[in-house]
Amino acid sequence: MDQQLFHLINERWTSSALDLLMAAVSDADVWKPLLVIVIFAALIFGGFRARACIFCLLIAIIIAEPITNTLKSAINRKRPKHVDSVRMVRLEKGRPEFMSIFKSPVVRRSDESDRKRGDPSFPSGHMTNNTIAAICLTLFYRRGWLYWIFAALIGYSRIYLGAHWPSDVIGTIFLAAAETFFILAALELIWRWGAKGFAPGIFAHHPGLITNPTE
């Protein structure tokens, strides 16, 4: 079932428009300038909630990254291109990077050389980071759940581009969610225990980092 769904998404449910969309969505370099602008704007103009959200998001990603890399090595699941000839799509490089979305993407079949390149398949780093972001935004903002739409698009793109099996994406969502809730719970406890001492003024107005007990 995993392989059948992969081949449907990767080979049959395709089009030139989707090639560009999926490659653009999945390419982190394209989004870096926008992310930097959003983060700096939130830190400067967003108030305590925005700063706390970014702090929790970055800490969760920093902690989750080595866990993801360790699990990749331990589980050592092969990517689709490691075991089969799959349809691979990537953006043509542009300068600056976001100009790549105005070029036709590169589409090719994986070959023997691809079987020796790339890290293991599970868990997915893209899905880990975006699941963390979706959970943090959902907890901090009333409409933060909308980011799940983008996270789902990221997950679909990883299959479409031939980078991951469907089960990699689904499994990573649950794994990343568990990691995120554990990390956020620890940060909340640390805030309630320590902020009263090192930031009493802020603590008086914000006794909770993620949730406010007075609300």
C-alpha cells in the first residue's frame, strides 16, 4: 500500500504546474528571506506572545534536529530513489534563490548514482520542522491551525518529489508531535519555576509561557 500510494503521487498524479508548485514548496532556500523578515518583524513588533512563540519554536527545532539525525542513522530506512527508479523534481537554481520559482523545474528519473546519495528516509526533517511550527502556531494563535494546511502541502510535496514514502510523512507527524509537546511542556515548567526569579516584572503579566493560568 505504501509503495502503491507513492507511485500514484510520484508518477501518475503529476503535471507541469504541480512540478513547479511542489518543488517550490519543498525548497527551504526559496523561503529563507521571507522567514527572516517574518521572524524579525515578530520579534520587534509582536509583543510577548510572538517572542515566546518564536523562542519555543526555535528551541524545539534545535532539540529535535539531533534526535531526527540519530533516528535516521539508527533506523536507516532507504529512500524511494535508493531502491527504485523514481520521478525526481527539483528547482533550477537561481540567483537570488527565490528567482528559482520563475524557471522551469528539472524533472528526471533517478539512476544508479542516486542510490548512493542522500541520507536515510525516516524520519523526515522537512516534516519534523513543519509539524513543530504547526503545533507552536496552533497553541499560540487562534488561527495558527491554518499552518497545518501548509504543513500538509509540504508532506505531500516530499512524496511527489520522490524524496519520501507516504509512511515516512505520516510517521514523522506523530513522532514530531510527541517530541514537540514534551519540549513545550518542559519549557512551560521551566518558565513557571524560574521566570519569577530572573524576570519578575514579565512574570507578573505572563505567569505562563504558553498558557496563561489567569485566563
